[in-house]
Amino acid sequence: MLEPEPTIVCIDCGGTCHLLTHPPEDGAWEPGDIVAYRCQDCRDRWDLVLPDEDGDDE
Ligand SMILES: [Zn+2]
């Protein structure tokens, strides 16, 4: 099931970025959805696009 990571590593400072975006009510993330993270150390915001699952691995 497609699901964003709850945390990612900050590209700038190496700190932990926490997921800001709330999941959809039905819990079904769609490819192309934009999820935002906030770094707890440098307070930078990162927006990631959920990848399209079609394709490579099976
Ligand atoms: Zn940071």
C-alpha cells in the first residue's frame, strides 16, 4: 500500500523531518499526492510527491 514515510532525513541539516500532511480520510494515498514535512532542527519545509507505483517492481 502506498504510504509516505512518517519521518525523513533533512536534506539540509541531517535532522529529522516529521510528516505534516494528514492522511486522507479513507487512508488511501494516491500517486502524485504532495506530502509536506517539517524539519525539527532547521524548521525547513519539504514537499515530496508520492511516486507512481506502476511499473518497475512487479
Ligand atoms: Zn533541517
